[in-house]
Amino acid sequence: MDDLQCDGLTKRFGNFTAVNDVSFAVPSGSFFSILGPSGCGKTTLMRMIAGFENPSKGDIKIKGNSVLATPPNKRNVKMVFQHLALFPMMNVGENIAYGLRCRGEPKADIAHKVAAVLERIGLPGVEEKEVAQLSGGQKQRIAIARCMVLEPDVLLLDEPLGALDLKLRERMKIELKLLQHQFDTTFLYITHDQSEALVMSDNVAVMNAGRFEQIGTPQELYHSPASGFVAGFVGDTNRWKGRVVSIADGAAKVQTAAGEIVAAASGEDVAEGVEVDVFVRPEAIELGVPENGNSLRGKVDSLLFNGANSRILVRIADGELIEVNYPVMDGGGGLSAGDDVEIGWARERGRCFAAAR
Ligand code: ATP
């Protein structure tokens, strides 16, 4: 059963198409993210689902029923915003109770439901606390509890971690995922941060210029991107230019300024003579050359120490900088800036897509 389904959803503002023929389904109880750069249409899409914006075309179904004619307050969806909009003049209990009171539920039921939801988010007994007394992470959880107490079919989350500092954001990523599991409610999450989408989601749609480029599990997007845009946007990657010399068995021989390499030909428009972008992840590249692998020569530009994410930057012949995983345990392999190195990777770890025009 899908809790949410969008078919051919389109939104035009005058001549500009902000959301272009988007279709997807979100299975019940799953965490689905829409990931894309600023301005790609994420918020507009979410506002249509919430009912704040009318689609120019297409349909939205919640639990199998079209909601196009249903006003926002009658759709059983709730929305958490980046600026959480907790009422500062009310205490925590009153904040959470607000929606239930508007629904006219009996007082005793409200108190019981508020206590139960606070228990579920791991903040039992904080009803009397003022909003100002809460930490950033607690405010997040209260904002979610305020929605969840109303038992929505779908919870919409519009970049809710955007205003938090980095450390808290990292922790909240995990907490949100745990909360979603605990409530077993469908979450639709929008973000421009690929690491948030990868960590939390069962499925992710990558959005670019109003369209969905690919829908898949985080693993599918990471290991089998369907377009150069997805390859470049999801996960860290190196990217440089080349031209296809020949193709055999799905492998393209590519001439780059730094030498000839072989990469998986991704997409039907990769053909002999076509300009391509080559993508290879930093963790696929090693110092030295694996058997039957690609190799390029270059010069160490710099060593970037960042714990497990440390990198060596190698400048290859065309001036591009290639990021290579840094062997932290042996102090960067004894390299220093200016050293000549040979880097290599297994052929199947690289892929090429026709260059975006
Ligand atoms: P961000 O992450 O920056 O919020 P987004 O992916 O959520 O971006 P939207 O806010 O949906 O993107 O905007 C998509 C495009 O639609 C933008 O170019 C925006 O300027 C345009 N847009 C949004 N709302 C309107 C409107 N009411 N009238 C005209 N253009 C609009």
C-alpha cells in the first residue's frame, strides 16, 4: 500500500515550470527523501502535497484517494518546517495539545495523548517546560511530536535540520531516522544535503530543474547513478573531461588530457566521438595501479587531513585535481606536496556520461 502517490505532477508559474511531470509513490511506513539543489522545485512540490499550492497538472493521492479537491486542513498530512514555528508563549504541553484542541478532543484524552507522545520521543514529563528552556535538538523533537500526536498519514519535513549547527545536525539525522521507525509513519523529507538523504532514507528521488532524475535506494543512487547529474550530486566524486575513442561490451575507452582510460559507458548517448564526463569516487582510487586497471600520472598538490575522510589531492596533466583516499594509518604513505605519483583504479569503478551541454 502506498501512503502517497503523485502522478505527472506539474507546477507552472507563468512561463516558468517549477515542477515538471513528476511521478512517484511512497510505500506506507517508509522514509522517502527528495534531494536536489536550491531552486530545483522541492518546496513547490511539497507545498502542492500539503495543499498550499494547486498543481497545474497531475494528481496527488493519499492512501489511494485523490486530494486535489481537499483543502490543506482536511488533508491528513502535517508539515515540519526549518523554522519550527513552536508557539513561544505556550509551554511544551500546550504546544503539542494545540492541534488536538482545535479538533475539539476531550481534555482528558488530550492530556493522555500529549504524555504518550512525549514518552515516545524520549522526553517524558516535560509538559510544563517553556519552549525557550529547550535545546535545539529538543525543539526539533517537540516540533515532530506536535505533528505526530495528530496521527498524520504522511509527515512532510522541509529541510528541518537546516538551521542547526553541524554537530547537532549529525546527531539529529540519526534521531529522525529512529523516530520515523518508532512511529512507523511515512516521512517525506526534502533536503539539498546528500548525506542527510543517504543516511536516513529508504528511497531517495534526485531532483534537478523541476524533474526527477532518478528514484532509488541510497545504495542504488551511489553505486548505479542514472545520469551525470546524479553521479555528481550524490556522494563525493572526482569528475573530469574526455572524449570516447571506442566502445566494447559497455566499456568506453576515453581519451583525457592526462591519458587514456577505460570506464563503464553509462547512458545510451555515450558513443564514439562523444564528449563525456568521467566519474570516479575517491575511495576507488589508490596509489599504484591495480591489475588490469586504469592509471594516470600526476603530482601531489596537497594532503588534506580529516580523520577517516582524509584525502590526497593529485594534479593530473590537464590541471584537474583528483581526490584520492589518504592512507591515514601510515601517515599518507610518506608523500609530500610536489611528489610524482601514479594513481590507479579498477576499470569498473569509473563511469562516464555524455557531458552536460
Ligand atoms: P530551496 O532549497 O532554495 O528552497 P527549492 O528546491 O525548494 O529551493 P522552490 O522553492 O520549489 O525550490 O522553487 C523552485 C523555483 O520556482 C525557483 O526558481 C523559484 O524562484 C520558483 N518559484 C517558487 N515559487 C514561486 C512563485 N510563487 N512564483 C514564481 N516563481 C516561484
